[in-house]
Amino acid sequence: MDTFRAISQEDLRGGVAPWSVGVPRAIRQPLAGPLVVDVLIVGGGITGSMMAHQLVRPDRTVCVIDRERPGFGSTAASTAMLEWEIDRSLSELAEIYGFERAAEIYQLSYRAVAGLYGLVQSLDQPTALQPRDTVYLAAGDQGARALLAEHEVRQRAGLPGVFLDYRELRREYGFEREAAIVSPGSAEADPLRLSHALLNAAAARGAMLYDAEARRYDRAGRRLIVETDEGHTIEAGAVVLATGYTLPDIVKSDLHKTVSSWVVGTVPQAPETLWRDNALIWEAAAPYLYARTTTQHRIIIGGEDDDKIVDPDARDEMMPAKAEILVEKLQRLWPQATAIAEYVWSGAFSTTVDGLPLIGPVPAHPGIYAAYGYGGNGITFSYMASQMIARMIDGQMLAAFEHFALDRNPV
């Protein structure tokens, strides 16, 4: 019998983000006794919500359990920049896996954002997601020459985008950087609104949502038995672990590490002072700065990632100092901004050595599937995970799934 390690929402984030205001809540019911289902999803955040929406169907019973308010852990700390561009550039990924495999991974990510946009349109939630271009800015030692090389590799892979030199970038977007790659096909979202819309839609189609915590599991023949914190049991044919940015004890991976990040949300800006098309902004640096806008015309700017500060208390104590740094960086990036912080928050997130998520069967644990290690592409990879794991549960194991296997071996 194996155990699940309990992590509180306060461990995953600190401070207050603008998403937590005025969001319709997903309603959990108490689990009053034993339950038998086809699929159990552990975690009711954005990944669990997408899983539930994808997996529920008339001939399949699906249950989601969460011991805290769904979406108010890692999801509430997300900046919800739904990029198809991965934390590792295509050039870097090609050095690890070869061009053909790296190009396929990038194409999968590109199609995932398009699929996610179609999904949101079906939810009748017009403000939950907005299509956006990305502006990938030269930074540090990744200057114009490096970005031009990356652009050429992307062109070879059939990916969209244009390269802008200093003059073109300044004229078109107003940024004082050496160069940039501007690409269509990404999006931004209100992560809590999107997560709850998906979860409520899944519930309307028959998915069950319970207030419960998975404590341990065991096997009973071809079925899995999960024991909850109240001593009840849930018997399931398959279990999907979607518990945010901290891996349960049963998930082992040498590829994974936890990183802290800090974010500032400004006061509302005059719309005419924002950059062109409200594009998503990020830097070709490690760690990189990233920025977006909201429907209330706030600027969300984040970064300062640190894998040495992972204790929740230490992370949150750094919020004032990190917020000051981020405000200064915003002033340099976009002098027109009213760089006053109204929201400041921090969060733990997981990343991997190759920048790719951990999606698929948990080794040595038949019937259990995991979706972790999302890095800066959280919601994009959540959607990808929901599609992949749904096919795995149906018995389809495609070759492309090996790109994200928990026991893959980067060379």
C-alpha cells in the first residue's frame, strides 16, 4: 500500500492574484461512504478540470476529489499565458532530442493551444480565453543573432512567426530590445474562471466532485482502491494524479524540480498606453521575464524564478523585495506603464531538465496516470495531458506519448 503526501494550498502560493475575485465556485459534496467509479481524478485545479471534462461520458463514471477549494492552489497562482512556445527553445530541444523529435513536440504544443481555444468556445465563456500573439524578446546573451537562428529553425519546422530587428521591433511594438520573434497562435486566460467553467461543465455531464483527500491506495486485482482522509474508499479502474506542482510520493522522476516564482499585477492602465495587440511578452533568457495584460487593463509581470528558495515561508517573505524588482523591470521594459503594484503573489511550480511535462503512466503502478512538470506552459500542457491520458485510458498508446513519459531519458 502506497501513500499520497498531503500539500496545502498555502504551500503552493502566497499573496493575492486578481483571479480570485468574483469567480463562481465549483461545488463539492462530502463523501459519505464507499464509492465505485471508472476513473478517479485526484485534484480539482485546471488539470483535473480538463481531465474531468475530457473523460466524462455516458458510459463512464468519473469522480474528482479535492480536499480544498478547487482551483485555489496552483491554478490561482498561474499567470495563464497559454503559449505554444516551450521553456526550452526549439534550438535547445533539438540539441537534446534531435530536430525531428523536437519539431514534433513543438507542433504538438502548437496544436494544443488551438484545441484549447476550440474547447473554450464550446463552453460559452467568451471572456475565459483570448487569442494572443507572443513577442519573444532578445535578452542577455540571446541577442539578435541567436533569435534569428531560432527563427530559422522554427521556419524549418513549419511553425509560424516573423523575426523583427531592432528598428522593426521599436516601430511595431515600441520595445527597446535588439530583436524579437513575433508568433501567432497563443492565448491568455483567467485561470480560475476557465478551471471552474470546465469543472462545472463536466459536472453537468455527470462527473462527481467530492470534498476528500487521497491518503493511500492499493490494488484489488485489476482495480485500484484509494483510501480517503475520512476512512472511506474509492474503487476505480484508473486513477489520474493532477495535484498541482508538488509530486506525490508515488511519482518518482529525476527530471523534475520545484521552482519559486513571483508576480505583480498593476493598477488598471489607460488602454491606449498598453503595447500593441496586448501580446504576451517573454524574454530569451534564463530565468526569463514575462508579461501580459488582463481584461481590466492591468499588466501582469512575473519572473525572478529561483530553485533555491522553495520553502513556502521563505518564498512568501521574498514577495516585497521581488515585487520591487519586478516593478523596476516593468518600468524599463515599458516606460509608459503606471508601474504601481495592486496585486503581489508568489507560487511554486515544477519544471523539468528538458522543459517538457511529465505525462503518462506512473512506472510500476499500473492504472495510475500522472500529469506534472508543466513549467511556464501550464495550461497548454494541461490540455495536452487531458487528450493524451484519455487515449491511454482507452488503450491507445501512440509513439508521440514517449516524448513526455515519466521515465524518459534525455541524452
